[in-house]
Amino acid sequence: MPTKQTLMTVLLAVTCATSASAQCLSDAQVSDLVANYVAKQPAANIEGLSDADGACTRAKVNSLLAQRFGKVVGYKAGLTNPAVQKRFNTDKPVWGKLYEGMVLANGAAVDAAFGARPLFEADMLVRVKSAHINQAKTPLQVLEAIDQVIPFIELPDLLVQAPPKLNGAGVSAINVGARLGVAGAPLAVPAYRAERYAFLQALADMQVSLTDGAGTRLGGGKGSDILEHPLNAVVWLAQALAQEGLAMQPGDLISLGSFSPLLPPKAGLSVTATFEGLPGAEPVRVSFK
């Protein structure tokens, strides 16, 4: 039977281990992180954060980003694809904020070094129509609270010196790598209920592909790769924002997450994302210079 002294030793060891673990980044560390973001230079690695530490750091980061970039135009749900979650050793999504100027027009030419650790991925935006979206519990309820679905190539920036060392909370801490993205032609949500059911099914069944200028497939996936239905990302986001006293507003753009692997850009590369099986969806393109 453990003695009182043994139990005290174990308790002390646990306490020391806990106090030695990573915590919310200090104001000075966050200031350095944002300075690196602005300079597009790799920042110090962020390792071993808890979910609470990641959320605390994200709030500090966004406070500084808001001073520089101003208006929040929406939110980004990240790590919504289990394959991407696995890469960051987590089993849950994360979220960040999108700022004015981050969303570029279709066909944009972007510097290959657009960030410290630049990547590209196939994604999708939706535009909020009604604040009822914050109470949505199903993809259909989300669909009834949005007015546009927008093909999207996201251009995230994982920012730190060694991105493989990031866990899910670390990704949260860097505002989920929000940097830029290229938006295609919006699709209006169908007005009639029967058409909406068909549209909802098409979003789950669509085949999303990234190809280069020669037509070579670079990656892709299915709509249902995101939380079994891409609009479930919005259901999750609404709940996550509510936990922090936030809510989506009409006009907000919501990034749903990645249908493809995260890939590195290079100068001279042209990338096209297609959404086969989603009626009316036109390709979205970006080129890197």
C-alpha cells in the first residue's frame, strides 16, 4: 500500500510536470509571432500547447492582427478533414479569423513566397445570410442560413520554423494559418426545398481535384471528407464560437477546410481546383510567381 510520503512524492512530480508544460504564449512571444507573420519570416516553434493555451494564444494573436488588418470578414474552420487532423496529431477541428484583404479574386497571381511557410489546398467558402446559422445543428439548417457557396483555393501559412512540430492547439495559436485565398464564382443556394436537398447531396458527393497547368492531378478528395458533410464544419464552428461568446454575422465568409493535402507552392506553378458533381461550380485558379 502506498505510503503518505510516496503519494506526496507522486503529487509533487505531477505538479512539477504540469508547471513545466507549455502555457499560453506571453504578450512578448505573441508580439514576436505577429512580427514574423507580417515580415513573412519563420517564427519560433510552438510546441506542446493544451487546447486552452492554444485558444488563449489565438485570442492574443487576433488582437494584434486586428490592429493591423482591421475588419474581420469571417472565420476559418481548420483541421476538419481527418486526414489533415492526423498530420497534426489531433482529433478535433480548430478555428481562426479571416481579415479584409485575405480573399483574392479568381485567377490571382500570387508570390510563391506569400508567407513564411506557404501552402495551398482545395477548400470552399460559404456566405452567411442569417444569424440563425449560429443555432444550426444539421447541414440542412446551415444551408437555409447561407446564400452562397464559393469554390476556394486557400493559401495558408503555417508560419513556424518546423510546422511538423505543431499540434492542433499550435495550429489554433497561429490563427489556423490564415493568410490568403482565391475565391471562384459564387453559387447561389437554391430557393426551393427539393432543389436544396439535391444541392445538399451534391455537396457531400462532389469530387474535388487540384491540377497543375499540364492537367496533372496534385490531390483532392470528396465533399464528405470534411466531417461527413462539408456543412458540418459550420455546425461545429457555431458551437465553438458560442463557447467563446462569439457568433457569425450575416455577410461573413466561412472557410470549411481542406479537401486535399496541403501542398507547397513554387514559382511558375498554376493550380486549378474543380468541384465535379456540384452543378454550376466553375473552376477556381491561382498562379504562383
